Amino acid sequence: MRNTKLYPIFQAFFSALLFGASAPISKILLGRIDPVLLAALLYIGSGVGLLIFQILEKILYKKDIEEAGLTKRDFPWLLGAVIFGGILGPIIQMISLKVTPASTASLLLNFEGVATTIIAALFFKENIGKRIGAAIICILSASVILSWNFTGQWGISLGALGIILACVCWGIDNNFTRNISAKNPYTIVMVKGLGAGTFSLILSIILGNHLPDFKIIFMALLLGFLSYGFSTVLFVFAMRNLGSARTSAFFSAAPFISTILSFILLGEVPGVTFALALPLMIAGTVLIIRENHSHMHVHLYMAHEHRHCHTDGHHNHHHPGIPDSVYHTHYHVHERMEHCHPHTPDLHHRHAH
């Protein structure tokens, strides 16, 4: 994989780190706050936090971020992401997390990557090669080993099924977001956070949830900003260059990170299963990083708007007085072209195989 892909890989992994912190910390907060209200505060925190972040960035840099804005055609995809990823997924997860050990719930989050990949392949025709397939098998096998209780007490509980269902909701969300990933990710996450958070807050009031003290509310809002807001922005940026299946494969490190944090924060001690699963997790990660997909392919005529520069080999138009390396956004046309180079299913490589 080319060095140009290292930055989006870092974005995907850091996104996983931030999201990985959410399960064990949420488990701690659930002792002081109701599940639906916590889900509401997490997403309100992500929306409000990113709004403040953008305002401060504009003040410091004296300019707006060069990103394409949302259009009416993007609304159905955004609405679907809000419903599945912002409302259903978090509420189901918080209710399930309350009756499920944090380490078990963390590892079950691996199903999000599996669900995203399967949906991407079946419904959006994203190519899944042998190396990516092997990586997913390794990561999923590691999660199964880590999740299994050899004393026979693990089983399939309603809590575990709830976490899996939440992961399916996020898999749908990831693929919906893929279709608007060219647009301003800050706007996407703010709309998603404020819309979903407001809906869940109203639902929590209807259910009679009581507000905890201000310290708990602030912690939930801050966790939402970092683990759901900023993490999602990084995920969208990575998805632009890696595609939803590969970004989600990198994001599969989140449950592993979450499990380690569960050991640290909740005092759980890793056992033999942890040692057995670790090599599989490492093997899966190495397989993804070393992927090198290259073949002769055709780019059909395309007209769209997104943030870009003119040094990536796919934007051959020029602007007098603007260096090719400067990022900017405007509506532009891609003429038909055929060439061969290493690539992933990003904005310009979503062709069939």
C-alpha cells in the first residue's frame, strides 16, 4: 500500500482508539444514568462539541474549511444514518451494555466491521479480496475466542444479542455514510448528533428518566464529543480514501482497544484466551496494512463536488494562481480514463470486478 494511504490509515486507527474508549467509560456512567438518556447525551455532545470546534477553528485560522456542502440528494442517506447509527444503534447498545460485562460487549463490537463489510459487498458491490477476507476471518476469530467462556456460562444472552444488533445498525449507518463521505464530515456528524441526540432526549423524558448531577452530564457530553463526534469525523475522512469495507476493517481495532481499557478501568484480568487471540488480531491487522490492490481499470464520466487537490492523478484540471497541492472544493467533471495503479474503493474507485 502506498505511503499516501498511511495518513487515512492513521485516521482510521485513531478513530478506533477514541471509539474504543466509549464502552468501558459508558459502562461506568451507566451506574449513574439511564441508558436512553446516556445515548442522548453522547450524541448531543458529539454535535455540540463539533459545532464549538468549528467555530474555534474559524476564529483561529480566519477561514472556513474547504469542504463540499450537503444537497437534497444527500438527505435520504443522512436520514438513514441518523436513524440507524444515531438513534437505534446507541440506544440498543446502552440498554444491552447495562446487563453485559464491558469486556464482552467491547469484543462483540467486532461484529460492526463484519456487518459493514458484508453490507458493502452485497448491496454496494464493493470488492472484497482474499487478503481482506482472511483479515476479517482472523479478527472475527480473535473476537470469538475472547468472547467465549470455557466454563460454559457465556452462552448467547439477550445483552449479547443486543450488542450484535447495534453493530448491524452501525454497519448500515457506515454504508449510508459512505455515499455522502465526499461532503463536509463536520456537518454530517453535527446533524447526526444533534438530530439523534434530540430525539433520544425527548424519548428519555417520555420514559421518565431523571437527570443526574452536572458532573455526570458533562462527562457524558465530553465522551460523546470525542468517541462519537471527533471519532466519526476521522472515520469519514479515512473512508474517502480507503472505502467503507477497508476503513471498517481497520476500525475493528476499536473492540480490542476497548477490551484493554476494560481491563484497566474495570479491573478485569486477561486470561489464556487473551493470549490465544492476540496473534490472530495482529495477523488480521498486518494483512490489511499490506494489502496492495492494482489492476487496469476504467473511470467513467463523472461530475461531482468534493474536497480535492490536483496531485492525486484523478483531478487534471488546473486553476491559475492556485498550486496543484492546495486543497479546495468546487463542482468539477472527470472525463473517461483508463489506467493502472494501486488503489482502494475510494471516491473515484467504486468500480465492479
